[in-house]
Amino acid sequence: MKPNHIRTLWQQNKPVVNGWLSIPSSFSAEVMAHMGWDSLCVDLQHGVIDYQTAVGMLQAICTTEVTPIMRVPWNDPAIIMKGLDAGAYGIICPMINTREEAERFVKACRYAPVGYRSSGPIRAQIWAGDDYHDKANDTILTFAMIETAEAVRNLDSILSTPGLDAVYIGPSDLSLTLGGKPGLDSTDPRVVGAIDQILAGCKRHHVRAGLHTGSSAFAKAMIAKGFDFVTLLNDSRLLIQAARKVVEETRSAGGGAREGGVY
């Protein structure tokens, strides 16, 4: 079975720099896969991507050495298993608030006897290798999203879930449930304190810690703080930022559009 590059980096005590895909396009995914990310996440929760498009995006990513992962819409075994069967090497599951929810999520990602994932890796086996069934349980990664005040209260019980590899912090929802405003790279003491608490819990339980960030500077600061996995924005936000920058730079150069011009 093809190795999971995320696991390899963690074994070398190196952080993972993850990209995020919300644009429903295999070409866009292919472009992102050639930009140097360690891994790419296909977002089926808040992106505008359906399952069939996601399969094509996973195929595009798999033309490179970038590790493909997926965020599912909810803690639903059906879409979790279909994501894995399509070739995702990790699942990020939103809104994990209790130990019971964490156990249900993890077991959906594992074959018996440790889980209840149904056998049928229709694309995953073609891409990953004929020994997929033998090695999938030790290769696939499980990321539980900690993004509510309730989850923080239940942190230790969630983090002690057998088979849970990592936590992924959703800072916007976390801020909302703590009485703040949504957004990335928060300086709100309540959010910063909760993030520090989650990170400390991950270290205590030997679970990897991930965070969605809004800038390379903040991502680097979080790596220095001890995070193992950082995401920078997403493809649509990167496109918006780059497009806005070149338009503003062009307009500021003077002249603007000429009357009667072709474009």
C-alpha cells in the first residue's frame, strides 16, 4: 500500500502544510497539487463539491505525491466510507463533541475487528495497492474536529478515544460557541485560551494537533507553538487574494481602462 505522506512526516517530527479545496474542479485540484503542499483536503462540508466531483479531484491529486484527504459533511458512516473507498487517505470529521461521537467516527474508518467499515475500496485499492485491506487500518488517518465549547469540556474523553490520530480545530465555530465572532487567526483571549488548551491536551494524549489558519505568518507561529498540521486558507480565498492584489496593483499604476478599448 502506498505510504501516507502525512504519517511519514509526523514520524520524522516534521509539520504538515495542508492545502484546502473548495472549488469543484479536478483541474483546480491538479493545479493545487503541483504547488508544493504536503497534503490536500477536498471539502465536502462547506465547499460546493459533490461526491462525484470529489472523486475526480482525488484522481487529479493522485497524479502527484501529495496525500489526499477529505472533510466529510457530518459524522455519517455512509459518506465517510465512500470517501475512503474513493481514495482519501484521511478523513476530517466535523463537530465531534463527545467520546461516543469520536468512537463512532473512528470505527467507521476502520475495518473489523477494530471498526465496522464495510469492505469495498473500489478506487482506493486500484490506486493504493492490492494489500489495501491488510494495511488500511494502519495507514488511514482520523481527524476529529474540535470546534465547540462542549467539545473543549469533553476534551480528555475525546482525546483518549482508541484509534483517533489527530484533532483538527475549527476556529470559526469554536469562536462562535465561546461568544466571539467567526474568523481565522483569532486574538480573542477566549479562543486563544481554548486553542492552547486543546493543543496541551493533544500533547498529553499523544494525539496530533491541526489548525486552520488564515496566513503563512500565523501558520508558522502555530507550528512553532507545537501544531503538527496547519492549513492555509483555501483555494477560493487564495484566488480571491491573488486576483484582488493584481487588479489593485494595476489600477494603482494609473491610467485605468481606456474608453472604447476592446477589453
